[in-house]
Amino acid sequence: MRFLHTADWHIGKKIYGYDLLNEQKEMVENIITMAKEHQVDALVIAGDLYDRSVPSSESVALLNSLLFKINMEEKLPILAISGNHDSRTRLNTGTPWFTLNDFFLNTELSKSLEPIEIKNVQFYLLPYFDLFDLQQLFPEVKTLQEGFDQLILEMKKTFHPEKKQVLVGHFFAVGAKKSESEIKVEVGGLQAISTDQLEAFSYVLLGHLHSKDALHHDKIAYSGSPFPYSLPEGAEKKGVYLVDTKENTRQFLPLPLKKNLRQLTDTFENFLQDEKYQPYENDYVGLHLADKKPILNVMSRLKERFPYLLEITREKMTQVTFTKKESLKEDPLKVFTDFYQEVTEENLTKTQEEILAHSLAHILKEED
């Protein structure tokens, strides 16, 4: 069986107030194109379909149209789960008839114990969960790890010996080796699941972390988000995984992006004039200015070239302290000149020196 593994679509997400619905529509359409090119048997979405538990009407309309195209028009089975950004109740609406069209969307922990079988693969769809959810199934458990172990034991009871088992989940996985002293890792207040607890499965397809490089493991992978949702993510490759259970292979397929997120560093003048930045003019950019001199109207001037400018950061100014006693000993012109040079690492121009000298002379004359 061949299928695509994706996650963390975050439909409806905004960056610095910019609406990304057009980019997200293109993103999913590219995934559909890849699914057709590689003739996959299913599409797996490992949680966080939406960015908010109460998505906008535009976000709901977009996701519904995309899922309809995948499932109804392209006749491609979908296996999906809810993530921590999704509303279980809202996503769960319609699931009774979704399954009639091979659209398997699970938002309930108890239903993860019932495998979805396609060809020779059993899929266990495990939505985002916490300790309280586990305790509703197993009241005696005290920790997340203990409850998760119990959950896996129940799943293993339904394993078919001649089929492969694939877990689809949305959680933090940590590659902690078993030892005498257990290392507990907590991220965002939620204890992580050890990769040792996932060894029973042929493959584990995860969502939650936005980088495909968040975990390096032969059988366990985060697909990462298919679009960069922060400036640091702009430097990462975004795409989906193609999994072939017959050949036992997993291949990352990069997605094309018409508009990316980028962090760039240069001087103000170079950003305005250098031709090498022309390919980035339509991207979402964060610009770090190497200049140390004050620049008037910096945001509006840079936005003339980069209309999707998200933020500007500057080099930190050198901290310089002059005492009143030291200042009185020196010629005021020399004090200011030395101060300017130490802060900006540049010398005053001849014109600046003339203006400064004239201004100081005028001030001293008034004081006299």
C-alpha cells in the first residue's frame, strides 16, 4: 500500500495579520497533485486541520471544499485525526456518513482502538489526548505514560499477524532509551511519549511538531507542516512523506511554494537596491538591518519593495557611558565625535562635522 503522510495544515492561520487562505488552498492542491502523480491509495492527515477550535466561516468553507475534492472528486480515501488546535465536537460533525465514502475522521480516543483496514494495513487513528482522556478509558492509570502503555496493549489485541499496523497520532515523541533512571521530558506542560512505547507498530505517522526533522527514526516520523508558519520555519523544507508498505520505504516529497517566509540580513540600502532580493519581493519577509545609524521612515520605505514585510530587527547599539566629569575635561566637539564613532563604528562626515561645530558654537555663545 502507498499513502501520503501530512499534518498541521492549520487552515485559517494568520501571520502578523496576513490571511493565508490562498496559500493554504494552493498548498493542499499541490498535495492532491502529488497524490495523483504517485498513485497513492490514501491520504493521512495527522491532526491540526484547523488553526483554531472555532474557525472562521471562510476557513470552514475552504477545508470542506478541499476535503470534498480529495475524497469525492478524486475518490481518494482520507484517514485523519483531530489535533490540539481542532475542536473535537466541530470536526466530529458528519463523521457517520463520512465513513460511507472512505473518509475516516476520528476525534474520540475510544475509537482509536478500532483499526481501519485498507488492503494489508491496519490504521489506528489516535487523536490528540491528555491524561484525563486516558483515565476515562482506564480509571486506574496515574500517569500519561502508564495510560499510553495500556492503550497500546488494547490496540495490540486487534493486531492481525498478516497485516501491517500504522499508528496515526498527534503528540510529542521523545527518543528516550530505557534505563534504570527514567528521564521525564515535558514540553508545554504535557509529558512526552517515548519512542520505546511505539515499537509495536510498523510505522508511526505524527503531527504536532512543524519540522520533519523534529525526530529521526526508521519507523516514526513527523511530516511537519506543509507551509512555514513562522520566519524560522522558512529555512526548512516543507512537504509530505510518501510511504510504501510493500517496499518498506519512506520518501520525503518537497512541496513547491510560490510565496515563502524568509529571514534576510543586509544593510538598508542593499535591501532597497540590490537586484539579488528581487525573487523575494513577493514573499513574507523579516529583515534584519546591519545598519547602526538611525534611518527615517524605515518600515514604509522598505515596504515599497517588500509589501509583505513582517518585521524589522536591528543590530544592537553599543552601550557607551560617559561621565559628566570626563565630558567637562574634553572639548565638546571631540566628546561627541568620539561617542559617535564608538556607537556607529563610523567617522563623522565632513558635512556632519561642520553642522555639529556650528551648532555647538551657537549653544556655547548663548550660554555665555
